[in-house]
Amino acid sequence: FDAVGTVEKLLGVFREPFTIDGRELILTTSIGVAVFPDNGESATDLLRNADAAMYQSKEAGRNTYSFFTKQMNAMILRRLEIEEQLYGALERGEFEVCYQPKINLRSGRIMGAEALLRWHSSVMGSVSPDEFIPIAEHTGLIVPIGKFVLAQALACLKEWGRASGQEYTMAVNLSPRQFRDQDFIDYVKQSLRTSGVAPERLEFEITEGVLLIGQACVDDILTGLHALGIKLSMDDFGTGYSSLSYLRRYDFDLLKIDRSFVGGITTNKEDRDLVTATIAMAHSLNLEVVAEGVETADQLNVLCKLGCDVAQGYHFSKPIPARELMDYRLTDSCMVGG
Ligand code: C2E
Ligand code: MG
Ligand code: MG
């Protein structure tokens, strides 16, 4: 049986557009191949392994095929263990919310923070959100976990305001899955009420991926949140697909430039040109620009010159626990030039 020949033929068919109702549609295919008996002796094992190989193809940019490998097996086992350990992690108190300060570049002062979730698993040790959030989304556990993050973040903001006498803002990341939760808006309203935080002090960060799912509930929830007075921020800008049309379609208040561009602004002309153009475009759409992942004084200097509004990153501080945030102060050496 010639798997490669069959797969190539399938991919070939999908390279041509399909004509439906007079419109040309292009579909991509991602194929995973598992071979009997090396990659499994039962249909269940073979399908599971072909599925893992298919994910590999998607990650490789779609429209391709991958054979199952031993490393994929290790990946599946790790995913399964994370999934298993995620159940009950909230109840066992294994989550902590850390906060990364955000600095207003015009005033040179702290203006707020972003809440970032940390998981200290009793069995697996610390697991990065990039690894466990997608699994929490997949299982739906992100719904209760997301509620926990919001409650913690609002309580922290309240406390921070009391301790400093300042009106700071708090940014909280949202997952697509949370939009499907019927009482999400009600939960947000109620949380604002119990914490006594004004809606304008809360920002929700949403990645383009959320919008890509293109469900009606996304429109309803974004409109609902905006009507409450909460700020909406487009996270990881520049890494997704049709960012510009989303910016026009939804009422975003802020745009966060992905740290992969910020990392290159002092060394790579293309990155600097892209950041320059993004800031100009965002400003003409009345959006404030936040640069994430600022690690050096040189990067900060360039961002100030380009008119970027807000910055966050290791140059100022890593994400820190709530009690450290209360004592966080900017040092003079952080704010250079400008
Ligand atoms: P994000 O929202 O884009 O968060 C920024 C990430 O960059 C954070 O990673 C932060 O620790 C990291 N970072 C900040 N400054 C620097 C820097 O100067 N250099 C470098 N190299 N990295 C920096 P983290 O905390 O690992 O979070 C990863 C992602 O996980 C977040 O990306 C966000 O999409 C997601 N996430 C984190 N917490 C939550 C949450 O409570 N809910 C949801 N839905 N997603 C979350
Ligand atoms: Mg974020
Ligand atoms: Mg980001």
C-alpha cells in the first residue's frame, strides 16, 4: 500500500479551488499518517497516532502531511498527563495569578498591570500557560479557571489602588471558549459589582484566534462587554491572519504589538518598519498601542521615539505575585531617554 502516493493525490485535488454558487473556495488539508503495525495494532491506537501526526501537519502550516513519530508519542503522553492533572487543580489551590506592570511612555509612570496565570502542579511542577491553556480550553476547564483569574485580578486591583492611592488598570486575558459560556457577561458584571472596580479600569485581552472562530456569540459578547464600559485589547497583534478587518469590525481600544516584533526593532529593519506602520495605523483608528516583551533600554528608546503609548516587559519587571506588585516601584534606570 502506497501511503505517500495516496496522500499526494489527495493534496493535489485540494490545490484546485472548489466552485460553489459561482464563488471559488480554497480549502487546505492537513494529513496525518500512521502505519500498521509499527504505529499501532488496534484501530483506536492507529487513529490516535494519525491524529497526532495531523496536528503536526497543521503546525507545519497546513496543506501537507506528516508521518507519526516516536516524539509525537511523548507529546501525546505529556498532553494527557496535563489534562489529567488539570482536573481538580483549582480546588487544590495550584493556580496563582501573577502581574506584570505596564508603563505609560508619555508620563513615564506605572499605569496598570496584566494578570498572567501560573500553575504549580503538585505532580508536574510548574507548567507554562502556553502549554496548559490550550488544553484547559479544549476540556472546558478554562471556564472556571478564567473566573478564578478574573476574581483574583479584580481583588488585586482593588488592593493595589488602596495601597497606592492610584487609579490603575488591570488587563485580563480571555480565551475563545469563555465566550460560549452563557452567563459570562453576567459573571463579569457581578464581579465588577462585588469588587467595586469601575468597568473602565478593566481590559480584556483577546487574540485574533478568538475572532477567527467567527461565531455569532463572539459579536454579542464583545458588544456586551464594550457596552459595560470595559476596554478591549487586541493581543499578539501581527501574528494572526486578517487583523485589519477585525480592527474595523470590533470596538477595540488598545492594540498590543506582539513581542516577536518588539524583539527585533533594534536589530532588524523589517521589524522596525512594521512596528512604525502598526503604530501609525493604530493611532489613526484611535487605538492606544502597547508594546509587549520590552527587554532592553534600547528597545524602549526606539518605542518612545516611534510614539508607542504603553510598554511592558522584563526591562521593567517579570510577572510578579500580588504582594510584590504592591511594593513595585520604577527605578530611574528603567526610564531612559524618551
Ligand atoms: P500574552 O497574553 O501575550 O502574555 C505575554 C507573555 O509574554 C507572558 O507569558 C509573559 O510572561 C511574557 N513576557 C512578558 N514580558 C516578556 C519579556 O520581556 N520577554 C519575554 N520573552 N517574555 C515576556 P506567559 O505568562 O507564559 O503567558 C503566555 C500566554 O498564555 C499569554 O500570552 C496568554 O495568551 C496566555 N495566558 C496567560 N494567562 C492567561 C489567563 O489567565 N487566561 C488565558 N485565557 N490565557 C492566559
Ligand atoms: Mg495578554
Ligand atoms: Mg501577547
